Amino acid sequence: MPPHPPVPSLVVIGAGPRGTGLLERIAANAPELLAGRRLDVHLVDPHPPGGGRIWRHDQSPLLWMNSTAEDVTLYTDDTVEQRGPVRPGPSLADWAAEIRAGGADTPRLDAATAAEARRLTGGSFAGRRLQSAYLSWVYAQSVAALPPGVVVHEHRRRALRITGPRDGRQRVQLDGRPAPLLADLVVLALGHLPSAPDADQRELARFAAGHGLTYLPPDFTADSDLSGLLPGEPVLVRGFGLAFVDLMVLLTEGRGGRYTDDGTGTLTYHPSGREPVLHVGSRRGVPYRSKTGYPWAGERPPLPRFLGPAEVAALRARPGPPDFRRDVWPLVEKELGFAHYHRLFTAHPERTRAGWPGFEARYAACAPGSAALHALVAATVPDPADRLDLTALDHPLDGLRFSGQEALQDGLRAHIEADLARRHDPRHSADQAVFLGLLSVSGQLAALGDTGPWWHGFFNYLASGPPGPRLRQLLALSRAGVVRFLGAGMTVTADSARGVFRAEGASAPGTAVEARALVEARLPPPSVARSGDPLLRGLYGESATTASGLLAVSPDDGRVLGRDGRPHPRRFALGPHTDARTSVAFARPRTNAPAFRQNDATARAALTALRELSRPAAPAPAAPPTPPGGPVPVPTRPLHLAVALDRPRGRGAEAYVRAARLAERGRLDFVTLGDSLGPPRRGETRLDALAVLARVAPATERIGLVPTVTTTHTEPFHLSSAVATLDWVSRGRAGWTVEVSAGEATARHFGRRPAAPGPRLWHEAGEVADVVARLWDSWEDDAEIRDAATGRFVDRDKLHHVDFQGDAFSVRGPSIVPRPPQGHPVVAVDVTGPLPRETAARHADVVFVRTGPPGGADVPRAVRAAREDLRARARALGRDPGHLVVLASLPVALYAAADAVALADLAGAWYTDGFVDGFHFRPEDPDRDLPLLVDATVPVLQHRGLLRSFYPGGTLREHLCLPRPANRYAPARGTA
């Protein structure tokens, strides 16, 4: 009998609500997809499964959830758009009701938690310990529901890193476990994680350490050490969201204070004397909007209406990522308006001047944000308080100025009281309809990827605010003087002369507050590069990330995308660190929650892949005969494409802008633009290549920009500054092609020394490339401070002299431009002749090997010979030859689609045969050839699976799968 195949293994890293929700979906889908096959599931988390870190039992019993018990579930229902089966389960409120009724499956709880469960109603806000118990119960039920042969192994350890080939088993190293876990598939189900401080936070921490102050950076409040916040002392608090509410509770009730109620809902706070005085402010200056205090009744708005799957598909089909403010926000605004007015016109018709059907038709016909839409609303909704103004909601204190601190306190209390009253008044149930609209919009936007941090902040402000009772407590604390409001536009400065932090807000100018403690009351923003988790941070170099620092994943099933844009066949990721992040891992029932859709899609994709791995191997077919010359090399890196923009029709930079945008639509890695220092030929108009591409930069979003820059007769210091500036204005998409000028005419044109021999010119070009890189490194990445209040803009300890002495010039430095976003913009060299090769092997990231028309068999072989020669030289110099991208630079003349397809055939053959890493196309006529290249050659290569269909990152180095160089000066100071 043939041996049984090994049992496939799935490693899930993260056992909190997201990992538990994934396990529930595995249990639901396994009977269909595994069909009796065995599976080992390894669940890795140092915290107990179910609650994980954030929802663990071991935290203060004073901390609540900010959702009512009836709005919390981890189970799918028939509203969830999923392929897997629905397995009904109780909400938190239903589960507590089963405990009250003594159900057979209810867990054993400690006395305090059990008592809370018995008191809980659907409209109650449960304590986090009770939520932890609910999540633990869901986890236990999910494990019990797994079919026979599927076994869960818990590892109460921290995962440190993942390694392994794309097509082989992954190795997951755990803290304190010598041997790694071997995994056929890995799913990251990580929740909110600590993060390394940014430059401003490091500076504040250094200031605090140097002056004996207390500084608490962004973190989960329950994990923060609050012992340095002393009784009676002022404490500056930056942030007015849920992290502030937790801080407020722990520093008041948590230190022995208590509230009494006068019977009307007005609270009085009785301090213990151990509280500090909290001076709180933020960008908006007000707390998040209160949760509503009444149940929904009547018809729900029929959502989605103006932002649904069709609109999302259209946005995803556009070239390049959509701009949120330009492309997405108008649809969001109209969708939320539709939800609001649907409720107003159907539930409160007495406050309108039209019927809903007529209003709906006219509303649908208006463009988002148009004058016609505003006129329609003004004519049919007479009371301005009934009109939806999202800008005013987001900036509630704009235009308000208070005469002093006491006036500000009165004004903020009035705002909070008005918000509480409105949120608990069913006459304003249109607000609750907007909440439902926000949930619908959030679910649609999850498929668009990274929408940037503003949207998530706006969503949380309106939809994820605190319970009403917490705001009543805040009012009592304000009246007691334990909390003081700083208002909107809060700024914090470090006063080195007085050794204190100073804060003030724009709402009451001139009323600064000094303190010896500063708390950043917010969770750190998710970022792969700056994550405090070593496993996640370790993925930064090999996985695609977004401009906001999120891990890029496939919107279809959560597979992690590589830097080449290809989904990893063995790695998946869910959660807030991905560009498909959703607000929470659990959700309100019957809302088609995006987290549940993602869990189901990932579970099914993983189980399908594991099913295939568990099949007995089929007999291997006979090996084909080895071709002459040995086996054909298999490409191990993505195909790269670039195009020259020389000689477009039309004068001025706009012709280059049009051409670059067209190349960007084809997802080409970069464009080049040639240049020369020689006098132009008769009838020729020549524009400076670097200046032209600086104009192209703001008109494009992703494509790399690589001008030719001649090192002969050019000062290296100015060259360094110019290329670094291009990298800044393009947000990390710059490169430069190193060129020399050997002509006597050029030397005379400049009035400089006679032209030097070619070898000497290329030796000088190498010195220029060397010193330019040193100048880029002369600023450390976090050298800029930009503290206008103290007048400190640069940390001079992080500026470095380069003190370069070459054969033709010397440079002291430092640069006048901060270190570029890429660290070093990409260096390209044309190595068609032998003279540039040593310089290219030492300094280049990309090399061009020019060919004539690609007709004979000797042409690709000559290109491969150049590639092997360059890589051998790079290896001899101690460089990684894999960091040298070799492109065949081909002239192309495309007259019809057949020519473009033939070019795709040739490019595919050269690439798969291992001759090149990609191609640099030189169109004979850019206006004729480039459209055919983009619309015919590129789609053929994509269809054949040879070329990615989207940009994997934001910088040119990320497009080319090149690492960001370390700063040569920073390691001496112990920094990264």
C-alpha cells in the first residue's frame, strides 16, 4: 500500500476575536471542503484564546464595551454574503439570557462575572470581562464543532518570524521553542499591536527622560503604566476617543472615586483625592459622538444605494488606486445622505415638505455635493437641524472662539449635553440611520484596500463612540474640576527652559497649560514597518505594503501580496494591519459584516488549498529530454518593464505628462527621459530631463521617474540635491541614469577643461555616484523635528559631514535636502559598452543593455552574457547580485496590434528563458507605439501570468523589489 501523506498543518497566529471567528468558519466549512480529511490547526497566541490580548479577562472590571450587548455577535446569519453555510449562534445578550435560564452549554463563571451576566439586558453595555467570557465560550464551541480528524493545538507563545519558500512549507518560529512549527499554510489573525514610536514621539520621550517627566506614548490604555500620573497634578491628554474614556475611568473610579445620581440622570462626582487633573484636547476638541439610547423601529434604509458592489468594482477597475477625497468621498457622502433622508422622510414626514418617492428621484439625479442637491434639501427640509452636514459634524468647534478657559469649559459641557440629548431622542432617529449607512459604507470600502487613516477616524468618531453613561460621567468630572477641556486644534510643545510640556488649543487662544505628564490617549496606528511585533515587522521587506504602511492582501481571500504583486500561495492575513481592515472582528447582527465575509472567504480558500495538499501524489510524468545546452532556467523574480519617453510630439511638459500617465495605466515600473549637456542639434528643442519629470511627478501616482543626469561638468552636491528633491516631490518614485559627456564640443560649450578619456570619465562617474549616496545618507531619516514653537527644526546630532575626497572633486556636506523617501533613489546605468560596467557593478540598481532590432538568436545571448558579467562583477565587489536588475533596452516600432503581440511573444520568451529581468522599450514614435504597448503587449503578458496587473507598493524600489538601503552613518549611533 502507498504511504499515507502527512497530515496538513494550518498555523493561525492570533487567537483573539479574529482568530476565533476564523476558526468558527473553518468548523462550518470543513465538512464540505475537507470531506473527512485530517488537519492539524496550530493556534499561536501568548494570551488565552477567545479574548486574546485586548479582550482578555485580566483587566479592570470597571472597563466596558462601547456597544450594547444585543449589538455584539461572532456568528454569521443570512445577511452575510458568503459561500459557506450559516451556523447560527447567540449574540452576547442572547448568551447572557441563556446563562440566566441555566442553559446546559453555559460556562462556569466567577461570581462577579456571573452576576453581571444575570443583570445584562440587550441595551446594556457589558463589562470587558463578560465579553471575554463570551468570546472564550464561542472559541470552545467552535473547537467542539470541528469534524473528526481536525485537531487544534494551542501554543501560548509569541510568534517571532515566518520563513519558507513560496512553494513549500513555512517555518514559524515561536518564542522559547527551539524547533519551528512547520506549516502548509499560515494565517495572520493579529489584532491591535504595539508600535515603535515615530520621530515626534521619540523626541518627546527623550525630552521627558531628560527632565524627569512622564510621557506615555500611544498604547492600549489597560496596558499602560499610570503610576506616574500623580494625585492633584495636571496631566495633558492628547486624544478624545475611547482610549481617553478608559484613561478617565482608571484614574477616577479606578482610584476610589464614585458617582451619585440626583434621580434625574445628573451625576455628581465624589473624588478620592488620588486623581490627577486631566487636561484633554484633540484635533476636533470634543469626545466621540454618544451611542444612541433608543431601539430602532420601522423600515430600515435600503442600503447600499449609491455605494455598492457595482460602484466599488468600477473604482477598482480604474488605473491606479482611487483618490479617497476625489473618487470615493462623494459616493460616501451621497450614501450617508440617502440613509439620513430616507429615515427623515419616512419616519418623520411632518418635518419635510415633500413625499419620499419624489424626493428620492430628485436626490438620485443630483451630483454628490452639488448646488442642486443643496437646493433640493433646503427646499424640502425646512429645519437646518434636520439636514445632514457631515463637514459640520466632523468639525464641531470650527469658527468658535471662547473668551477664556471657563467659557470654554461651559461651551464644551453644553456641546456634550446637546449630543447626549439628541442621541437619546428618537425624534432624531435619522442619526441612527446614518449609523447604519456608515456600517454599509465600511463594508463596501473593505474591498478597496487602504483608504487612508482619515476615513477610519471619521467612522469611529460618528459610529464607535462611548456609551451615554460615560459622557454623563465626563460631565460630572468636568463640573468637579477633575477634567478640563483644551478644545480643538490641540498642540503640545516641549519647553526646555522650564522643563515642562505645554499645551493649548485653538478654541481659546492664549490659555496654555503646563504639566509634567503627557499621555497620548489613542491606539498606535497600524504599520508593518513600525510594528512592535517582530513577526509582522519582519514581513516588511518581502511583502507589499500600502502608502499608509498596511500589509497589502488580496481582497478576494486575504492572501498576502508579495512585492511583485503576486498573492502568496501559503500566507494569509486578516485584521487591522492589512489594507482590508474592518472596524472590529465581531459585529452587530444582521448587518452583512465585512469581517465575517472575510473570515469565510479566507477559511474556504485555506481549506481548499489544504485539501489539495492532502491528496496522494499522482505518478510523476516522464521527464522531457533535456534541451541542448542544459535545462531552461526558471525565472525567480518578477518581470519588469520600463519605457523611454524621448521625442513625444508636441512642445512643453504636457506631452510628457500624457505619455507618463499612459505608461502608468499599463503598470510599467518606470519611465526614462534622456538628456545631454551638448548643444542641441539644428531644429531640436531640448528640455532638462530632471525638470520635466519633476513636472510629471504630481500628475502621476505610482510610476517611477528616471531622468538621465550627466556627471561630467556637473557639481555632485547639486546633482544630489536635485535627484533627492525629485524623490520627495514624487513621494519615493525617483531614480537617475548616470551618463558621461565625452565630446570636445560639450567641453567647449561649458567653457570647462578638455574632455577626458572614457575610462577616466567613468571612474569620475563612479565617484559621483558614491558621494551622491553619501550625501543622501548625511541626514538620518528622523533628523527633521519641525518644532516651530521651540525653533528646533533639525536634530543636528543626526546630520553628518561626508568629507569625501575624490580624484576630481571634494565634498564636505551635509546635504541641504533631507534623506530621500527611498533612502537612495534608484541608480541606473547603460552598460552597452564595456567602460561603464565596473561603475554599474559597484553602484547601479538597474542596468540597461541596448540592442538593435531583436531579430537574431545572438541578440538575447549577448544580453545574457552582459547580465552574467555584471552579476559576477557585483558578487566580486561584495554586493548581492540579486539586487541588480538587468533590462534589455529594445528599440520598438509598433504599427498594429499584431506587432504588439509579437513583442509580447519575444519578451515572454527572453524572460522565461532567463536572458533578462525585464525590458526597457525605446519607442520609435512614442505617440504611435506607446498606446499599442500599453493596450496590447502588456495585457498579453498579464494574461500569460508573466506580468503583474497592479503596483505592489508606492516607491520605485518597491516596484523593482529592491531593499531600502540602510543609512551608513546611523549605525554608529545605534539607530536603524
